[in-house]
Amino acid sequence: MIKKVLSGVSAGILISLGGAVYLAAENKVVGAVLFTVALLCICLKGYSLFTGKVVYMLQKHGKEEWAVLLWGLLGNLIATLLCGLAVRYAVPASGAAAEAMVAAKLSQAPLQTLLRGMFCGALIYLAVNTYRDKNTIAGIVFCIPVFILSGFEHSIADMFYFAAAGVFSGRALVFLLLVLLGNSLGGMLLPTLESVGKE
């Protein structure tokens, strides 16, 4: 259990670093491209990121896979919370940027949030799957900036942004749960279609 949580913490720290550079970047295209360092390192190191693991739950969903997913998610949450608060304190300008970002996110309708999460989940599947199956980082390098610049929602990154903004509320929780659901559904969509297509 501890090993699974710590792997999730490691992934959460890297996502937080990606989020921090995005908040600090004056040019959002540059920030989105630099954010890719997070998923690149997570894949290369094999850390447990919820959005990277949930896309394979249809293929393998035994007790071990659920344990990796859920304990890893707890680690993701712990890391993004602590890192978000740390960035808010250490880099006040990034905290202010996160506040503006989070205010815009909370203005979305629930269905908008769910759909944005689904689109992001599909792109994360493509990024992770091309890395695993084709042994190339091309999917990561292109899919991550695409989801960021498109305004799609990544649940673990959003945990960091909400912590950096200092926003902890019922609305924030509902938002994050919708994004988690969207990421999960979107991440499973393409592999499901691929599986059906092979039958």
C-alpha cells in the first residue's frame, strides 16, 4: 500500500511541476509544451498517475489493478494538495494566476466540465498508449499541449490548480469529481472502440 501511495505521490509532484510552469509562463503555448515534462517523466519512471492507469481498467480490473489505481489516486491528491499550497506561498504570482484560472473553471456548466474531462481522457490514452505500444514519446509531446491549449480538464492537474488557488469548497469537490469521471470515460472510449472493432 505504501509503495502504491508513494508512486502516486511522485506522479502528483511531477504534475504539480508541470502545472507550476504553466501558471508561471507568460506564453501559454510555451507553458503547455513545457508541461509535457510531467507526463514524460511519469512514463519514463513508471509512476502511478490516475489518468494514465484508468485507461487500462477495462483490460485488467482485478483487485491489484484497483489497488494501484485508488492508492495511486490518493498519492496524486496528497502531492498536488501540498505542492499547490507550497507554490501558492512561494510564488504569489502563480497563486494569483491559479485563482483566475479556477474562477473560470467553476463558471462552467457541469456537462461542459464532464465533456472537457472526456476529451482530455482520450488524449491521455493516446499519449500513454503510443508510449507503451510504439515506444515513442511523440504522443506525449503532442497530446499534452493539445489538451491544455484546447481548454480540456485534467483531474490531477486541476487538484494542483485548486490548491494553488486556495479554493476548497463543495463546488470545487463536485468539479473535480466530474473531471475524474470525464477523464475515466474518455480514457476508456478509444480502447473500447478498438476492442469492438477487432471482434
